[in-house]
Amino acid sequence: MAPKFKDGDVVATINGKWVSYAHTAAAYSAFAGALIVGLYLHYHKIVQNEFYGYPDEWFPSVSSTIGDRYPERSVFMFFIAITSGPRFALVAFWYLLTNRPNSSLPKFVAAAGVFRTITCGGWTYITSTDDHNWHDIFMVSYILATLPWTLGCLALSPRTPTALKYRKIFAGSFFATLVPLMYFFLQHKVHRVAGAYTIYALFEWVLVLLDVAFDAVTMIEFADFDIVIRDFRGISRGAGNQAVSDAVLEKEKDKEVGAVFGSGFSWFGLLDAVADVYNGFVFWSMLTSLGLCIWYFGLWAMGISGYEVVVMASISPFLLGIKPLRFFIIRNLRICHLLSLSGLLAYLFEKPSHRLFLTSFGVFMACLSWAATFYAERSQPHRLEARISAFCIGLLASSIAKFSYWTNNPIWPVMHGPNGGWNQVGLALAVLAILLSTRSTASSGGDVPAPGPTKGSFLLSSLGLAGLFFAMHSLLSDSSTMILWVWEGFPVRGPLAVPHGALTLLTMGLGLVIGLFAPNFSRSWAFYGVGSIGAAILTTSSHWVGYYGALALTIYVMAAAPALISQAARHPPAQTFGLGFLMYNILVLAHVWVVAYAFVPGGPIMREHTDWVMTATMLFIGAGIFSASAQPPASSMPKFKGKPNTNPAARQQRSYYLYTLLFLELVAVSIAYLRFPSYNYTPHHPETKSITAGIWTIHFSLDNDMWSSEVRMRDVIKELEIDVIGLLESDSQRIIMGNRDTTQFLAEDLGMYVDFGPGPNKHTWGAALLSKFPIVNSTHHLLPSPVGELAPAIEATINAHGRLVDIFVFHSGQDEDPEDRRLQSLFLADKMKASPRPAILLSYLVTKPGVGNYNTYVGDKSGMRDVDPSDWDRWCEYILYKGLRRSGYARVSRGTITDTEIQLAKFVVDQPEGTNDVIPEEQVPEGLRFPALFKGKGVRGHAYHVLNDEPRYFA
């Protein structure tokens, strides 16, 4: 072993604390120097934001101070460049101070520190003015690296009480400050509150101070060792010709690390946990895709298609009741899990029925494999906990994947290369994950019992599983589902899918942590009461109040999962998991029946009774809690007397899943940041003061070949230069439709404001409004529907070229229910007649021109005009208007995206309504013409049709 010191003259000795001093001084000088110069030279400019300036806003943000103008930008970059040297030295010294044998954590923290330093250089030297995207990428990366650096420093901090105290204060204050920071940012960005950005800026500067202060604490530990420069060849005395220097650092030994994050950290252990979680992600990806594939066939059949029978694929755990087969499956879990990946291979088949059957077989094998896995691990509580953690974090990962992919899962069988699918990558990773995560089980195939006596009822446990799985699937498989439950239109009075979807994902992780660390509390009746109250609030309330109920329910469901699944694993798997999935399927069907009552046998019994479904869900979970509460705690069993969870391997194993959970939550927050809308949208032809309005029935964003159609919809809407469009049959926020929201992708990619319309708990097929113009106000209506399906409508006011215009989006009832349609026409006519502003109706009316209810919608009763009274070949889609000049009308073929065409109309504000005289296109200004791209054969199956295959223009 090399000696610590070599003989030689000491040329210089520098105390380590000066590295911290230099880093702190240079970093603070960079920010303070830029702020002082900016306030002195460009005060009014740097406090100005996109909405307000001085005196409403009176303090600049960090980004506007350091990146927008010379010379403050140069002052900042000068000092931040000086900071980089001490910064790298600080990371190196911290590694040398905390490194110890047989521990990889110091290396991980050091790597995070280096990465954090590099990304800091990225966002400081590439400002948002230079390149907004790369600035954001580096900024998000820096934030991601800050958490492991902070937590790692806390875990590795030597036994210096003063330093540890200050680190906890600065770190806690840093993360606590993020909450008001985000709140005031939303107040500024979404609600446009004057002065909110100044408060946001103040919190932003506080974050800078705390971030640097956290690293400044190292001056306490670094004071205990020196940097020693020695001269071994007498060069300092002129005796040599080559300069050589060594820095010898004294390291403190044997510092205590937290129990969870202690020595023995293994990258292989972490990799196993990640693979296990990915296996859970694949399970939830397949389960959530099954209903979507089934829905395609019922959608075209307008009722029961027969394919619905494959919904029962999930009851495969009943096979575990056959003892020899159960032993065989447990001994061959790897093969069973690999067979379940057939669901990921489904995308290779063009025929929808083939994809459905492969997906259903994948779900069949996945449910069988996971039930067998839980049962096989029941004899080793810590191994069972790991599988349950993977199962639950897999759900979170699936939701995060959908959050990043605008509510589609990129490995679903309705995704493929043309619409952005990642099927090949997902499949390859799934194979690797299964090979890693199924290397062994606690049981070799025999019935090794769980420790201690097994109490409680298997029947109650199976009901608990049913309620748990249904709640996880119906409410938590997409971060926007419950947000849309409480959405009631503009102005915004509650959460938004972005960024607040990240809050749902964070509470999912919090709930799971509670379930792991407080198992007795998670199965208590008091906590069950909290979850039940949350469910009641979510079901009955809107806006923020309803969402608070949703968050309480989210925490409870995820916290209850470990207790309910571990209790079920103690009983025979066919009885618990088989019956559990059967009852889960009954809840799924009831969940569909509440809105599909007009098309299914016995449907009217369940009509509009989401409250019944929610009540049944919580009662089922309560039954599971009753069974779990009968089981004595592990620490009270004779085998477990003394301190619970004293097994270091079990603690370390749990830490790997917590690392994975923490990383996923950071990804969720980063996605929310990157997806936050800009709200700087502009119409296509502002110089003409025109509105291009459209109506389209999108068939729940599944095209004629069962591929997700958002990308193709986006392309045609963009190419048609539509400013305002109503989308019908747009609510896909149910299990059977994949818990999706098409409007998120369209609104973000097209740069449009969006109103989702009546939410998924309002029992309609959906209506949505997308607008290039700001939506000032909107109200959601459920029109009279005493017999048939509920008719949704949106009544919105937009600010179009400085003029308020009312937009109505409406889907009437079916042809089988004439009284419903008559009452709906009277209701909507009254609303349109009462509007004092110019108005446009984008609708699905189910009537012929000039016949029946048409005369209620058009004429004196409503005050509305038909966009083209001469167009006799209509039955469903209509565009009506008043108070605007109608300049053009077109009908565009649907291609294979849906079963209904696109209808378009061009209007000009602040001009009289005009006549029905048709004029040639040559007399129409260029900005008021429909795109020539769709003339003739058009593009991708979209072309002008019906009206002599041309748009029609009016004087």
C-alpha cells in the first residue's frame, strides 16, 4: 500500500475551507453583480414580462437578469466561469472526504455533482434568449441532479452536528420554496395576475441563495484538512528542472450513513430493482391497452360486438387452483412472463382482431404470472414487498409514460412507427427486464407458507383486490383523469392536466411510501375513512375542492396496495387473485355501462351512476381492509419479536426501489416543466380578421384500422389552417378507451387553447373546443335527455381579433330518440338566441336540412343562420352563425381517420352577415381562401368533396 506522505519540502499549505470560500464568493458575485448592474442600467426592461411591466412588476427574475442584456450578462458569465474551478474542486474534495471501502454511494454522489456542474454551465452560458429549448434541457437536467446531490450529501455528511444542521435547514428550505415558486408562476402564466411574477422572482432568487449556501457548508468539514504542495526535487530551491506537485488530502474515516442509504450499495441491486419496476410497467401497459382494443369493435358495432368476452382474460389466476399447474407456473415464472410479452408484439399485425387476440393473451399470461409471483414470494416478506413495490411503481411509470406522451402509452398495440410508437424499444427492454427480475423466487414451486398465522377471509381479500385494481386502473393510470373530473371550463378555477398532473404523480409516490413505511396505519380504519371522504369529495365536487379529494384518494389507494396485496398473497391465489380479477371486471363493465347505457342490455339500470361505481369500489377496498386488519402485525409474531425490518439486506433492497421511485418523480416534474404551455398563440390570418371554424367527429381518436390517430388529426387541422374547431366523440377518459385525452396533444402541438367539455364523470361521449383565440369564459351543459344518451354542449366566449364571439359546440342525441332531440333543440335555441354577441354553432344535429328540428336551430327561434342553406346533403354535422360575415364553406373527406368528414367555414369579424350569393374564388382575398393543398385528390385521403369537390365562397 502506498504511503500517505512522501519526503520533500513543503512549499505551500492551503486549508481546504478556502475552496468553499472561493466557490461561495465567486457564485454570489456572479448573481449579485448581474443583479446590481441590471437594476442600475436596465431596471424597467428586466422587470418587464410578457404581460406586465413596472409598476405592476418591480423585481426581475433570475433569467431576465443574467441572460437578456449586456453588460450584466457578461458580468454574470465572468464570475460564473471563475466559479467553475472551485466547483469541480469542491466536488472532488467531497468525494475524497466521504469515500470509504465497499461503498458506491460516494462515487454516485460525485458523479451527480460533476453532472450538475456541467449542466449549470449549460443553462448559464446558453440563455433562454439564445436557445430556449437547450436552456430548458440544461435547466431541467440541473434540477434533476440537484436532488441526488443534496440527498447524497446529507446521507454522507460526516459527524459534524453544526454542518448537518445547516445542511438540513438549507435543503429543507430549498425544496419548500419550490411550492410557492410554482404557485406564483401559475398565477402569472395561467391566471395572468399582475405582480405574481415579481413574487415568483423573489422566490427564484431565494432558491439561488439557498443552493449556493448548501454547498458553502462544506467550509466546516474542509477546515479539518489541508492541501499540501511538496517539492520532491528541490525545484523551489533551484535544484531541479521539472515541476512536480501532489495534493494530499486527509479524509475522515468511518462516518455513519443512514440505514437505507448506507454502505453496501450495489449497482447490480439497483439494476434488478429497475428491471422489476419495468416489468410492472409492462404489466400495466398491457392491461390498460386491452380495453382500448376491445372498445374499437364495440365502437363500430354501436353496441355489443362479441369481442367483449376477452375482457375476462385477466381472470387467468383461477388456473392457479390446479395444484400441479400452480407448481409448474411458479417453477417457470420467467417463461410465463416472457409469454406475456405477446401483448407487446401485437403492433406487428395490421388486422385489428389479430392485435386484440394477441393483447388479450398477453394480459392473460401477465395476470397469471404476477399472481403466481406474489404467491411464490409470500414466505419472504421483504421479497414480497419488493414485488409489490415493483407492481405499484410500474403503475406510476406507466402514468408517467402517458404524461410524457400526451396520454398515450408508446408501447400500446394502437401505437406504431407512423404515430410515434416505441414498440421495438419497449419490447427489447421488457425482455431484458424479465431476464433480470425473474432469476429466482423464494419458492421452488412448493407451497411454502407465509410466516405466522393467516387470518382474515379470502373472499374479503379478493374483494379488496378488485376494488384496489379498479381504483388504480380507472383513476390513476393517467395523471389527467381526475383533473378532468373536476374541470368545469374557463376561467380556470382548478387544476390543469399540465402541470398539475405531476402533482397527482407525486402523491401516488407519497402514498406508496406511506404504505411501505407505515403498514399498520395504511390498513387502519381511520386512514380508510380519509380515503372514503376523498372519494366522496371527488365524486361530488369540482375545481380545487374536488381535486383535493382526488389527491387524498390517490394517497390512500397507493398506501393500501401493499397491505391488500400482501394479505391476498397469504391465501390460495385462485381464490384471491382469480376472484379479485373477476370482480374487477364487473366493476370495469359497470364503469362503462354508466355512459353506454343506451347500447347495452340492462344499461338503463346503471345510467349516470358513477356514484354507485365509486361506492362499490370503496366498499370492496373496505372489505379488503377488514381482512387485512385481522392479520397480526409482523412485529408481533414470535418470529419477528424485537425491532422489525432489522435485516440490512431488506433495508438495502427497499432503498433501490425508493431510488427508482425518486427518479421517476423527478422525471414527472421535469415533464411538467417542459410541457408547460406558452399561451402565446396567434390565429392563421390575423391580417384578414378572419376565423376559420370547423367541426369534426373524431371517433375517440382511433382510426379505421385501430391506430391512435392524434398525429394524423394534427396534420390535417394544421394544413387546413383551422383557428377554432369543435371535436365530438372526444372523451376517452375511461378504462374501455384507455384513459386518454386527445386534446392535450392537439392543443400543445397546434398552439391552441382547449376546453375539454363535460368531464368523464358527466356520462357523455364528449365535446371539446380548440381555439387559437383566448377562451374568456366557458360553460358546460348537459342537455335534456330523458330517454337516450346525454347530449353534451360547450358554450364558450373567445376573444377573436379584439371582438368577443360566442362558440357553441354540441352533440345531439341519436335518431332513435326523437323527443330527446326535440327538447335538446329547444334548449340550445334558447341559449343561442340569448347570446348578445356574434355566435358560431359547431354541431352534430341528426336532422335533414329544412326538416323538423332544423327549423328550431335555424331561424327566428335561435337567431342563427345556416352556413350554406343550399347544401341539402347533410344529416349530422352543421355549422350555424350570426353577427359575422360568412366568407367561405368547405367539406373535407375524412380519409381513414374516422367515420365523419370535416366541415369548415370562414368568418370575418366586424362585418355584416352578407348574402347567400356564391362568388368565384378569384374574387376572394388570398387570406380568406381555403388551402389549395386539398383540391383535386388532396393529400393522405383528405380532399374537398360534395360541393362540386371545391370550397364555396360567398359575397
